[in-house]
Amino acid sequence: MKSVAKESLNNDFSDSEMQGSLLKSWINLVKRGKKGTFSESSFSDKKMEKPGFIRKESKLSKIAKYFLAIGLEKSAQIMAELDDSDIILITREITKIKYITPGDKKRIIQEFEELVRSEKKYFKIDDKFTYEVLNKSLSKAKAKEIYKKVTGIDPFLPFDYLSFVENEQLWALIKDENIKTLLIIYNYLTKEQKKYVFSMFEKDIKKKFIKELAKPRRLNIDMVEIISNRLKSRFEMQGRLKTEKLDGSKILVDILSYMDAEDEKNLLTSIDMKALDPLKDSEIREKIFDINIILRITDNDMHNILREFTDNDIAVIIKDKSNEIRDKILFNVSRRRKDSILEEESFLKKVKKKDIKLMTTSFVDYIKNLTLKGELVIYRKNEEFV
């Protein structure tokens, strides 16, 4: 039995599930109020009979120190196997421990796993370690919830406020930082934020950044906290303003709609958008004369325009249009013709989008030509129909 236990100890303790299972058993003993020592369990090796750490402390304290002794990564793997209630018990105990000496650490690992790790310096324990163990084992929200339940305080999360910031605002916030500071911030960004920030660097900065990123480094948590708090202050001063992606061409079209025809023409000529961006020029001119132009035409003119198109043409034009456009057109035909157009539309269920677009463009071009000839007036948005 002794040899089986020892073999299991050596072979299976590297498995986080087995370790988690063993720790669960010990926690259950603690919950039931039993005060047995290792010598009362199947782990009754002579090595365990020495007075010292294992004999003098409670099982829960041993478990907590074991987590601290084996390090963050392994602790996180084992903790992932435990129940929330067990995690709370262990976390409470971890928060009571301020540091462990190399001697304690060595003894703990020997008695729990029979593995020896030596350290030359004291292994400092603070609230950040406690939270990081939880954070690596559980989701961020769950880790924060349990930590707060145990300690009564919110854990320090470097740059957590940046996770809700849109890319444009993030860049405005950090663009003037030096490379070393950017490297620290970069570690705490989401994958999408990292891609965006890197894309915003100048070519020479990208080269320097990659070189620095490739170097192994240890982050000083105190320095991280200073930078995080400084950036947070700047962020709060800036205000949590959600950046909006503006459609410049749409805004320009809206401005033009309030100008008279002559001023509109002069403005477009002076800007010479075609020379700057031919595609944008075409887009703007299309938006100036799109189907919405009919909303700025008098009902009498609209009635006359519709007489030049067949019922089928109009049925195609109003297909998939907004209620405002449909109402404008159908209001300016007779009741009998309206019924005929709607009947035609009901047979157009399988009409192709490109056919609808073609007919709509033809309709808008007809209106545009009338305007250019001076035969039709397009009213501005700040004008009222007479």
C-alpha cells in the first residue's frame, strides 16, 4: 500500500486533475472538521513523520502554501479542477500569507510532490498573486467576483478600462507614448486592439517595436500600475466619448441639400473632388441625385413626371423603397392608377435587384435632366413648397 501510494505520488501529481481531486478530499476533511494529519492518511511515509511544517499546520494552510510554492501556472491548472466553494476557502487562506522562505517552499514541495525546488530569495506574496491565480483559472468576471467576495476589495486590473475603448480613441490616448511604455500597454490589449495599434505605427517605429518585442523581459508590476493609473487619469479627462465613424460624403450631400443650385454647383467646382478622388466624386454626385430627390419636388411636378412612366415602370421603382418614397409616388397618381401599380408590384416578387436599380437610375436621371434644362425646380431642405 505504501509503495503504491508513493508511486502514485511521483507519477500522478503532475496531472492537474489528480492534484485537484486530492485537494478536494483534503478540503472535504477540513469542511467536516476532522483534524487528521498526513500520518493518518494513506500517505504514511517515514519522511512525513518528521516534525515541522506538515505536522504543525492545518490542512487548509498547507494547501494554500502548496499553491504558492508551485507557482502561478501550475496553481491555476489545479484550481480549475476545484469547486467555487473550495476556491473561496483556498483564496481566503492565500490572502493571509505574506511570503514563504526558500526553506518552506522546498519542504512544501517535498512533502506534497517529492520534488525539490530551491529559491535564493524570499517569494513575496501579495494580493496581485492571489488574483492572478484566480484569473488564470477562471473567467475574468468570475475571478473578480470570488476575489471581491473573499477580500472585500476590487482587484487591480492593469488597463482594464481600455477593453471598452474603440480603436480610434485608444490610438488617440497612447500615440504619444514612447516605445517602452507602448510595449507595456501592448501586453494588456485585446488581439484586435493590438492589430490596430500596430497598423498605426510609422514604418520605422514598427521596426523598432518588433525588435523590442522580441527581447525577453520581465514586467515590473509597480511600474505597470503607475503607467496604468496615469493613462486612466488621461482617459477620464478625455471622457468616455464613443468615437463615431462618419460618412463624409453623406454629410457633404446633406450640406448641399440646404444650398441653392448655383451655390451647390460652385462649391463642387471649387472643391474639384474629381481630381482628388474620382470614386468619391462619383459617389457624392450619385447621392446628390438619388431617389430621395423626389421628396423635394412639388406634388404637381411629381404628378407630371410620373405620367412619363408606365405602371410597370413605377411598380419596379417603388419596389423595396422606403414608405416615404412610396407614399410620395403613390399620392401623385390617380386612385385607379395606384391600384394598377400595386397589382403590378405584386407580380414582381422575383424581380432582380439590378433591374430595380436600373429602373430607379433611369427615373432619377430623367428628373436630373429636367433640372439641368431648367424645366424642374428642386427645393432645398430649408425651403417650403408653395
